Amino acid sequence: MVTEEREGRPARFAVPLALAAIGAVLAALVVGRWLPEPRRLVWWHPEIVIALFWSPVAALLLRHRPRLRVAWLMLACGVSAAVYVLALNLGPLFEINGWPGTGLLNWLGVWLWAVDTFGLTLVLPLIFPDGRLVSAWFRPVLAMACAVPLIVCVHLTIDPDARRWHNGVSVYPFQDIPLAISATILGTLALALLSVVLRFLRSSPDVRRQIAWVVYPGVLAQAVIYVGETTPIGDPFRNLVIAAIPICIAIAITRYRLYDIDLVVSRTLVYAGLVVVITGVYFALVALVSKVVAPHGPLSGLLGAIAAGAVFEPARRRLQRAVDRLIHGERDPYRIADRLNRQLQTTSDPAAALATAVSVVREALRASGVRIEVLDRDGRTATISEEGRLGDAPQLIPLVWHGEPVGRLLFGVHRAPDARLAQVLARNLAELTSSARLAADVQRSRERILRTREEERRRLRRDLHDGLGPTLASLAMTVDAARITLKSDPAAVDALLEELRTTMGRTIGDIRELVYGLRPPALDDLGLAGAIKALGGVVATGDGPAVDVQVEGDLDKLPAAAEVAAYRIVQEALTNVYRHAQAGNAVVRLSLNGDLHVCVGDDGVGMAADARSGVGMSSMQERATEIGGSCTVGPGPEGGTVVRARLPVNISGNGGHNGHSREVA
């Protein structure tokens, strides 16, 4: 609290200093009315504008931010300009009346303009907007910029005639001053502009917008000053721009997020172009009609005005479109979407496609950052592709493909985005996101298939090596023992053969278990419909629900992969009904209509609202996905839970199952 009070003490003098500057200018204008015309100060003098506009804006900024160095510089230049204006008018008045102090006032009136002129053109670019240099390498440049007013003071004190007057304004002509001074000023100016460029390139988008708010009127001021040397309207426009710059600085420091500099630049370019086009059309038609219809002078002016009015709106639309394309790039949503699709065609994998899409979308939306999130089947974020910084409150657009959320588009912008452009891009990104999710599903399925295959190989090797191998070796040893015992003790052979028969029975059971693990034997014994009916009978025993199996179509010649997938899905679904549903009845429907459709419903308690996929649900979905199908689990129309699966039956490479062969073991 004490520190803040100490920091705010100097800012208390800001408003009195600004009021004193304004009072000094008004006093100078009043004094000027008593001077003869040749020595009277013109009212449009630039220092008058600086004192009247820069000083109060600086005081306003300092009331809210007492340590703002840019505002202190602005206030110092405004006060200096006011003192200069007052000295210019008081000097002649003192000289005419022979009052003391004439020499001091005349001396101040010779060089004091250099403080505000070079302070605002050399020092301000080096420290705007945060009051710090862009790099420590620019400290000598700042020192030189601060020294330029002193150099000019010394030069004009020695040679006051180096100053010229043009339209009532003091001019410091570079062509007439020493080369060392002009080189110092121009070199410092070039380095100051270089620091602006470096700051712009290294800064965040917010700081860039702050810089643009000041660079734009600064460039406009230079153009107006150049025009002012050749046209009578230059001085009013010059002063208007000089008055606008401190307002732009205040906006840049305090409200740059609320006002769009791009819009200001766009409107300026459009209406400047309109002035040129309309003026050119008017005078061209007037000249043409005047030559053709020389006696009818008013007619040529009327036709020129009509033609200029006719081309106004078409010219405005075309200029606005051209300026928007220049400032914002291409804004046609469908051209941007076409460019996005063409770039996506050259990508090699989904990750590269997402990275390309993020880059194109960021450029199209003029966003500070863009992120595309791909959602998995459970709604969790599975893949993220990001570029830039989103900011604190990014815009969010859901990516929906065929009614299903597949991802999210997030982007950070400083102004409201083009809603039509964002929606068109979102539709294209939804297709891309869906493709990326399908590619991820395929990759996961491949990995699962590979993992399952290797685990199955490991299980078979373990069972064969640890179980069947030693058992067969034991059988061989028993046969050898029986053969040896047969010669010496035939009566003992019977016990050995009985042991051999028991061991062979266990071995046959082990082999049967190995075979059953590869494929449910009920499918080969009973077919798919019969195997599921048998499975339903097992579930219905005891206190289990009654299972009704309904079959439509001929299921005898389904591919083996489709049979196994359908059986395992129904098996898992009925297991869940038995364990969790508390159902009294369950219905299994198998329908062959192009694809094999499997539906398992129950009249149980249904799924909880916050239920998440467990191992069983994921297993059903993966079995359907492995053969190119789909599986969903949801609430039934009359309560309970319904499992629906679609399984393609024209699967190449799986082979077909013809009839029901019996296993012999």
C-alpha cells in the first residue's frame, strides 16, 4: 500500500501540468493578437496541436497508470511544446516593449521545438508500448535520441539562421545543416524504426495490435505531411493526424482489445480508393462530354455526377473485397475449404493431415492459436493437434459427423470470427476428424489383433510344452514299462494299461480344451442359431432370465469370422444380463439382410446414466470393428438395455463355413 502511494505521488502533478500547458497555449494565442501580422503565430502551428492534445491524453493515462513511461514522455513533450508556443509569442512582445528576458524567450523560441519533435519521433518508437527497449543493444540508440535535441540546441544557438520558416512554421532543413547532424538524426530515426520492426516480429499478437494502432496514424501522418507540401489542404490534415496519434496511443494501451485496427485500416483504404475512383470517373466523363457536346457545359457536369454515382456502390464493393483480401487474406469459405482439401490430399497420414488442417484454419480465421481434438468412442480426447496459443477464452465449435460428435475445434481470436467461414471449415474438419478416428480405431484393432495372436501363440506353446508334451512323454514311458513288465510279470501289465488309459483320457481332454479355445465347438456342432439357443438355455437355468432366440434368414453359410463374432457378442451380452440386469426375460434376434444384424435386449434395470464402458462392452465393440462392423449399447425403448451389432458377411480372407463338421478327439 505504501509503495503504491509513493508511486502515485508524481502522477498527481500530471493534470496540473496538462492544464498549465493548455493555459500557456491559450495565453500565447491571446498575446499573439497584440503582435503585428508578420510576427503573429499561426493558429495551426503543430506545437499548438501537440500541447492541446498530447498533454491531456498523457495526464489521463497517468491517472490510471502512474508508472507509464510512454505517458510521461508524452506529457513532457506536450509541456515543452506549450512553452515553445508561449516563447514564440512572448519574445516579440518583450522585444517591442523592451522588457527584460527578451533574449531568453527568443533563444527558447529558436530551438525548444526540437524537444517535442525528436522526443516523439525518435524516443517514443524506442520505448512504446511498455516503456522498455526491445533489446539492450538499443541503449546507445536511446542515448543518441535523447541527445539530438541538445545537439540541435547547440547548433541553433551558434547559428540561429539555420532555422527556416515555412507557412508560419519553423523548419529545420536537412540540406542546409551540417552533414554530421543530419546523419545523426536520420541514423537514429532509422534505428528507432528498426526497433519497432523487431518488437513487432518478436511480440505476441496483443502487442502487435498495440504497435499497429500507433504505426498506422504515424504512416498516415507522413503521407499527409508530404501531400501538405504540395496542396493547400495538407496543413489541416496534418494537424488532424497529429491530434489523432495520442488518442490512438491511449487506445493501444488501454482498449486495444475493444477496437479493431484492421477495420480502421480497411475503411481508410476503401474510402481513399473511392475518392480516387469517383474523382477520376467524374473528371474523365466531364472532359469527354465537354469535347463531344461543347455548347452544353451543365450537361457534362450532370452526366459526370450521374456516372460517378452509378459506379460508387460497385466500386465500393470491389474495393472492400480487395482490401479485405489484402488485410485478412482469402475470405471465401468455399475457396478456403477447397484449398484445405487440396492440401489434405498431399498428406501421408492422419497426424500430418491434422497438422495441415490446423495451419490452414489458423490462417483462415486469423487466430492466435488453433487446436483440433479427436474424440474416441467414449467421448474422451484421443488425439490433439495444436498450433499457436489459444488464450484464456477460446472459441469452441463441436465437430459432428453423421449426427455423432467426433471432435472439437478450439481457436483463440481477438474479435468475433466469421461465423459462416467457421461453420464451413467445421464441416470439412468433421469429416477429417472422423477419418482420423477411424484410422486410430483401425490401428488399435491391428494392435489388438497382433497382441491377441501373440498371446494365443504363447498360450498354445505353454499348453503344448508344459502340458501335452510331458503327458505324451509319460505315455511313452508307461508303454515301455508295460512292454518290459509283460515278459517278467504279465499280471502287473493290466494296472499299467489302466493307468495308460486314464492318462490318455486326460490328454484327450486337454487337446479338446485347446481346440475349444480356438473356436467354440458348439458352432460346428449346432450352427450359429443352435449354439446361441443352447447358450440361452444355459443362461436360463436356475434363477437366470428366460431367453427367447429369434432367427430370420439362413445362417448356415456365414463366414467363420462373422459366426465367431456374433456368438461372442451374444455370449457377452447374455452374461451381462445374467450378472447385472436383474431381468426376467431376454430376447436375442439374429437377422441376415445383407449384413448379419444381432440384437440382444432385456427388461432389466437398464444402464446407469453415468455408466462407462467396461471390458465386456469394449470387447463386443472390438469384435464387431475387427471384421468391419459396429456395435452399440444403449437403453431399450421400453426400458432395460439393448445391444445392437452389425456384422458384414462378405469378408474376404476369412473363408466360409459349410455345414457343421464334427470334431473327432
